Amino acid sequence: MALENTINQDIKAAMLAKDDARLRGLRAIKSALLLAKTEKGAGETLTEEVEIKVLQKLVKQRKESAEIYLQQNRQDLYQIEKEEQDVIEEYLPKQLSKEEITEQVKLVIEEVGAASVKDMGKVMGRVNQLLGGKADGKTIAEVVKEQLNAL
């Protein structure tokens, strides 16, 4: 609920400042949060974990769209997606570096006693619990695979 209030306040500020790019990003967040709240079994308020997942999904969508527009040489549409992505990322927790992720993965590998790539599922599950929202799932998977292959 705190994120929703923050977004509403920021929408008002963006409207007053006539900042179209920021307004588009904020409205996308508000829309996604409303959709998440109305999903079956969501309840009255969203947990911080669910809010982060919603924001991560929005960022991922913007990145994928931006890549496509770049490949198609549509700089105008690429710029729009990039602006929205930057606004959405402001509301996500600080992302961990690859080195920080590697440290956590090594600890989890020891914790679960992983011995080979066959244990990737166990390691991924635990790492995702620990780093939820602080790192991109794709990056986590790459690091886990690297570390398990090195065993």
C-alpha cells in the first residue's frame, strides 16, 4: 500500500511538472498494481514481495520491447521504452552486482550441499528466496550455472 500511495503522489507531481515520460512510467506502475490487486486470491493489499515482482515484470517487458525496437531501427519507440524503464527501476530495490550475487550463490551452494549442475533447482530456489527483487533472475541463473559447473 505504501508503494501505491507513493506512486499516486508522484503522478500528481509529474502532472504538475508536465513530465510526460515520468507520467507514462508511473501510470504503467499504477495500472499493473491495480491488476495485481484484482487478481483472484490477491487480497486487499499487496505485499512488498508482490509489488517488487510486478515492478520487475514491467522492467523486463520494457527491456524486451526496447531491444526489439533497437533491432528494427525505431529509435523513437526505443527511447519511449527506455524512459519508462528508467522510471520503473527507481521504485525497485538497489540491484546487486554480479560479484555480490556470486558471493551469495557460493554460500547457498555450501548450505544445500550442491555437488553438480543436477542440484541447480535446489540452489536456484534458495537463492531466489534470499535475493528476491535485488537481482535479475536471468543473472542469478547464469551465476548459479557458472558456480555449479566449476565444482
